[in-house]
Amino acid sequence: MTRTTLRAKGQLTLPDDIRKAAHLETGDLLEAELTPDGILLRPQKLIDATQTWFWTPEWQSGERRADEDAIAGRSESFASGEEFLEALRRRTDDIGHDSDS
């Protein structure tokens, strides 16, 4: 257990080992809650407004599916955009030929 001292204006210094373990950086916001066991501090990492779409439940669900697909070998990588487009063209051609039968 680590101890710290409450200073003037309610300031508190969190020990280095706790800051590192919680991945806290200077300027991070902390939410404080009084619980039956004491005071609970929760880090409140802010997300840039232009990046909030990434953290929606729908997008995160898709990220998990993509990770599962990659682990299961159900994905491809391409060295360039042109290589990717050529693979799409081949698939489109293949689909077109399949529907001719």
C-alpha cells in the first residue's frame, strides 16, 4: 500500500508506480467518487471529437469481428492500392462469369 499526503487546495500527488500502472499522464482527468470503501478515482481519458466514431458500439463490434477474421486467416493483405483494386476486379469478373451460367 502506498501513502500520499493531501496538500493545500485539496491537491494530491499520486505515487509514480500508481500513475504508471494506471497509464496516467499529466493533464489527465480523474473522476472521484465516494464509496463505502473510501474514495475511488477513475481515469477519464478524453477522445478527440473527430475520433468518436471509432469508439461507438457498432464500430467496436466490427473491429472485434475483423480481429477474429484476421486470427482465423479470413483476410488478405495487399502491398498497394493497385494490387487491392486488381483483386477486386478479378473477383468482379469471377462473379460476372458465375452468373452467366
